[in-house]
Amino acid sequence: MKRSFFAWGSNLMLYMIAVVGLIGLVNYLSARHYSRLDLTEKGKYTLSDQTVKTLENLKAEVKTVAFVKDDPGARRQAREMLEGYRYHSRFFTWEFVDPDKYPLTAKKYKVLRYNTFVVEGSDGRKESFSGRLTEENLTNSIVKVSSDKVKKVYFTGGHGEKDIEGTKPRDYRQIALALENENFKPETLVLTETKKIPADASVIIVAGPAKDLLEGELKMLRDYLNSGGRALFLVDPMTLKTTIAFLAEYGIEPMDNVIVDKYSKTLGGDYLSPAVTSYSKQHAVTKDFKYITIFPLARSLKPDGEKAEILATTLDESWGESSRKELADGRVAFNEQEDSYGPLILAAVAEIENKANPQGRKGELIVIGDSDFAANSYIGFGGNRDLFLNIANWLAGDVERISIRPKAADMDPMIFSQNETYAVAGISIVGLPLLMLIVGVWVNVRRRRS
Amino acid sequence: MKNILAVYLKELKVYFSGPIAYFVGVIFLVVSGIFFILILNDYARISFEVIRTNYQFKLPQLNVTDGIFSPMFHTFSFLLLLMVPLLTMKSFSEEKKTGTIELALTYPLRGTELVLGKLFAVLTVYFSMLLLTASYGAMILYFKPFPPGVPVAGYLGLLLLGFAFISLGIFISSLTENQIIAAAVSFGAIMLFWLVGAVAGDSTMPIADIMRYISLREHFHSFAAGVIDTRDVVYYLSFGLLFIIATLRALESRRFRG
């Protein structure tokens, strides 16, 4: 008897293990293949077609790191949305990180605020946004980091511009590599050898030409900018004439001076390497930019207030030295008549009407009065590299941003009068329970009597 | 099937002619009524703020679905967690104590029929208690019409949740002769499955995924928000099924030993 009891016990054990295993398997499968029926009025929890299509087209992993405070209430909405995204693609992964608990991770992703969402592509490209997690922001970030379209950036050549292959201190090899990491493909373009700016150009960069561009080349650039093209001009002091006139057409005139900044010496530069700590808070390129940058041997710009916008200015103590003799002697002094005093404008941007297609995207031109800040020997300084990449990324900005209507229900306020409140409270707290109590007592009394 | 019905009707009669169901119902209605008024007051207070600032004060949750139904269903789910052990405690404990279980088991009645009949009876008591709260919805409807989808999902969720709660409660009741112990242990066990997901928090470890998955509470969020997710339905049904099977084994062991 005892033995059979033991046998029965182990049988039971096996049986229960099998049952749990089977039920576990069913649940495992159900967690992987599920569907959701959204009964909310506007289908609030249903993702839009664009999002679903974007997710279904993913071919490599896209990871979203949600920097949200470790609080279930704060995380619920984000969790639901991110889980919904994951349902549509096995390549989509996500995780929560509390930036206070994991400051290193937050630092790695350069996160400064709660509710920042970083979307990271398989090639390391990152997109981030802060605030409420909306489908529109998340989907657009995914599109950006997962698009396999390589953006071509052309550096003009033939006028003594910086060499993107060169490894000498004043060359551009380092910044070219940094661009490649951001999914750009930098190439040298000799304009005289082509008839037209290549159609695949995301950005054209004219980096510190020693000689003026030819009239025909400027015409190509003009046509390009007037039809929605994006260009970055880095113009060094004491060079160029017709190119300056070309830039002035768009409202950014490079001045004939060299910026002197005595303060920058304390930062490790010399008098002729102005430091920049003040950036436009209005413009998208520099809005969140906080690093110090240094521009060795730079000239100031004079933007036309109507056409152009300031991006970066030098310190108050700096001035624009226009006497070449003084510069040559190495003894510069501020001369009220000739020199312009700080803060001086070092970078500016102009938006250009699209003449070919007025509804199409606008052309953008950014001019900086220096090209050396991005050269091999200076690129590592302060925020120089970031500034250059910010500009390149912004200029190459994705044209097509998907717009998804937010489906949050409208606010629907409801207020009650005093009497209504009493009535509702009376019915729900007293009326209903009382009714039940009466029925209960009646039933029980009757049962006892019978 | 006929046997299930017979057990079901008999059990139902016991519940509705005894004091426990009414006692539990009154407590549940008083407490949920208080919560309902609190939620409503909160909603009115925020509404007032929004109107006063001429809609400048933005609060996207200020709609009947997110502002009233969702918190209300969450409250119900928690209150029912407290009530269910009182409904299930006597399922088998009493019969075990009085010995009528032997009688029941010697009938030409299969264990499955007995367990299912009892389970459906408790579920009926549970849901009829819950349906009285539909009057809250009717009161809201008087002030503000709302689409029916969200409450449908919410009540379906509560029904499934109740199925899970009750099977666990019945299982525990089949293990002991003492009703107090049955209620206390059921309460503890339900609470354990309720909170295990919160213990896991947002950890990304695989064990945390499992803990969140087996947690009764984690599967209720979608229902409360107006979404019926097959994962949650499958989970609650499997949870209930597992404990029905466990109950059957427990009864069988008694038969074997007895």
C-alpha cells in the first residue's frame, strides 16, 4: 500500500509537470502570435498604417532606449506603445533606463532629461527626442536610423580646398571618417568636370578654397541652391572675391578681416583662434548645442537680417582686425575706425526660395568664416566635430517626415452640481448596498422561517 | 453536462439563500461606490481646472475612458481580489468537514462536473455582484454619452480575472477543511500572483519577463484601457484551467487516501 502511494505521488508529480509544461507552451505561443481588438473610440492603441509598414520593412535591428523614471505609472503609456511596435517586427527591441539609476548609460546616449527616447539603428546611428512618446516621433526616428539610403556629401575640389583623403594637420581626413559614421558618403567633386551638381547630392561642402570658384561653377551652385539644394561654405580670411559676392547674394557677406580674441588664449588657442560659446537658440542646428568651439584664423560674417539668420557669435571681447599690416607684424590692437568689435558673427544660415518648384523643399546655405576648425588637428577640440556633424546632418535633413495624426481622445470635461454629486453618491454608496442588504436579509429571514 | 447544471443550480441556491454572498456584495458595493465617487470628484476637479483655464491646461487623460473607466476597472479588480476568497472558501472546505464530499464523490458524478458546477456558481455570484456596478455606467451615461467599447472590454476582463481568482480559490479550498484557512491562504496566493509582476518591476532579465507574465495584474491593463488582447485572454483561461486540473488531482488524492 505504501509503495503504491509513493508511485501514485510520483505519477501525480509527473502529471502536474506535464500539465504546467503544456499550459506554458500554449502561453509561450500565444505571447508570440497574438492579436488585439481595440475597442476605444478612436482606435487609440492601434498603430497607423505608416508605422506598421515601416516596422514590417525593417531588415536590421532597431533598438529604442526609453529614459523614463522608474515609476510604473510614468512608464505605462510608453510600455504599451513600445510593446505595440515590437509586435510588428522582431527587429524592433526596446528597454527602459532610469537615467538617475544608470547615469553611465544616460551619459553614453547623451541624455540629460527624463522622458528622452533614443532610437538606435544597427549601424549605430541614433535619433532622439524628448517629451511625450508619440507615434509620429517614434516612427520618424525609426525611419531615420533604418533607412539604408547613404547620403552623399560632395566636397568641391580644384581650388585648394581641404582634402578629404589627406592626413596632414590641415586636411579633412578625420571629419570625412566621422561623416561616414553618420551614414554619409563623402566624395570629392571637381565641378569643372561635371555639367551639373549630381542629383544624389545631399550636401555640397566648399571647404576653405584658396582660389575663387569659376563663374560657371558658381552658376551650378546657384542653380543647385535655387532648386532646394543644401550647401556649406567654409571661407577663410584673406581669400576669395567672386565667391564672396556669390555668398552676399544670399544675404551672408564674409568680411575682409581676421577675428582677434584675447580670451581664447586661456583655452589653449592663440589670439587668432576665436572661441565660440554662444549659439542661436532659435535655429534647429544649434538649438541644443552647448559645447565650446574654436576657429583658428577666422573671418567674421555680415548677414542680411532679412535673408539670413545668425548661428554662432564670438565673445564680446573679440574684434575683427582688418589691418593686414598689423597682422603681419604680429602686433594687433583694436582700432575703432577700421575694426569691427565683438561679438562677431562667425556662422550664419540662409533659407533660399525654391525657384524650380515653389512648393518643394527650400534651399539652405550655411556659411562659416573658417575651414580649419574641422581640420585633422582641430577636429577633436571641444565641440568642433559635433558642430560640423550637426550642420551636415541638418543640411541633409530627411525630406519626407511622416506625419501621423495623434489619436489621443479629446479632452472632455464634465462637472456636476452639488445636488448631482449628492444624488450620485447617494445611489452608489448608500442606495445600491442598501438594496442588496434588504434582499439578503429578506432571503435569510424567509429561509429561517421555513 | 446535465450533472454540471445540477451541481451549478444547487450551489447557486446555497449561495443565494445564505448570508455570505449578500454580505460580500454589500461590502463590495459600499467600497466600490466610495471609489467611484472619488474618481468622479477627481475628474470634476480637473475638468473645472481645464474649463477655468479655457482649455490651456492640457490633460490628455481627461475623457470618460481614461479618466473614469480605466481607474474604475482597476479599482474593481483590486476589490474583487479581496472579495473572492470569501466566496470560494466554503466550496470544498465545508463539504470536506461535514463529510458530504465523500457522498458527492460516490455519486455517479465525475470530479470535473463537480468542480465546474461549483466554479460556475461562484462565477455567477461574482459577476452578478459586479453587474450591479453597471449602474455607475448608467449614471455617467446620464451626464455624458460614451462609446460602449471600453466598458465591454473592462467587464470581459473582470469576468476572466474572476475566473482565474475563483479557480485558485477553489483549489485552495479543496486542500483544507478549515474555511478561515482557505480564505486566508487564497487571499495570500491571489495576492502573490497579483504582485509578482510589480516585484519584477521593469527589469529586463528573462526571469523578470516571466514574473511579469505570470502576474494576474499585468494582464489587466489592456482590458482596463479598452483593448482585448488574445495574450491576456489566453493567460487568464490557462491560469484558471491549471487550478481546475490541480483541484481535480487534489480531490482524487483524497479519494485515494480515503
